[in-house]
Amino acid sequence: MWAPVAAEAPIRLHVELPGIEALFGPDVRPAFPHAGRPLNARLSTYLENLAREHRGPRPLALEFQVHARPSGPPEEEAARRDLKAYFEAERKLAELEVRVNRREGWGFFARTFPALVLALVLAGLFYVSGPTLVTGNVGTLVTALGYLVIITIVWVLLWDPVEKLLFDAYLLRARVLAFERLARATVKFVPGGP
């Protein structure tokens, strides 16, 4: 008999706070591109790293244990709304960073492509005529040094595009996914001890 698969339990991210106001930075006014109160910068980094550490399809559940005074439902609902708005704005900023990174990577590759082709043509010419220019052990050394110079030039020309398009893109996409998951996370406030 077929049985429905139970939804996976969310990953619980537990944070202890002295008070609910500790969620947000000292400046309570919104700063572009945020519409709500800005999150405490260190807490934002901590939550982002926790979300990146717990990759996967499972949802997140943020649990804030508040120690000072109990918070009321209106205060908690406002904090939930501001948290969601903050993570949505951070996701949009991270998506912009992904697009800029991609554009810069391909742009740098397009600018260096002619020099890359020239280096490869020189390598081909050197391969064909290099050994005939100088013979013996000196010719082998000159050929090896010529290839080393050309390989270094090609490596330098390709380093930035490869770094941006492969390595940086992976890390930036991980940020986007972390903020998406944090924006969708359930937020619960639990009372703590004194």
C-alpha cells in the first residue's frame, strides 16, 4: 500500500538573545535597499553561515531564545516581518552580485581573448621553429623556457575569468541560496531564563 512521504523536519537554528531588540542594529532606521530595521551585522553573518553550513533541501527554522523580558505577539510579529524583509533584500543584493560577477568574468575573458590567441599562435610557431633555431642542450633549454613563458602568459590571462566564472560564482550562489532559505524560514521566539 502506498503511504505519503512525511515532509522532512526543518533544521533548527537556535540563537540566544538578551532581548528581542538585540536582533537589530543600533540604527533602527531603514537603510537602502532595506525597507525594515537592519539586522545586527554580526547576527546576519552568523545566520548566513549557519544556513550555508546546513545546505540541502530541508527548510530552516529560526528559534530565538529571549532572556530579558518576554516579548508580546505584536513585537514578535514585527520582528518576523523585518527579518523576512531583511533576508529578501540581502537575497536581491546577492543576486545582483552574481550577475555583476558573471558580466565581469565574461567581459575580462572577451578583452583577453585576442592576447590568448596570440600567445597560442606564438606557442605553435615556437613549437615548429624553436628546435631548429638552437640545437643541442641549449636548444632544449630555450624551448623549455619559451613554453614556460607562454604557459605563464596564458595562465595569467585566464586566471581572473576562471576565478570569477567558476570559483566566485559558486560562493556567490551559495549566498543567494542561504538568504532564500533564511527568508522562508519559520521564526519562533521562546522565553529564556534571566
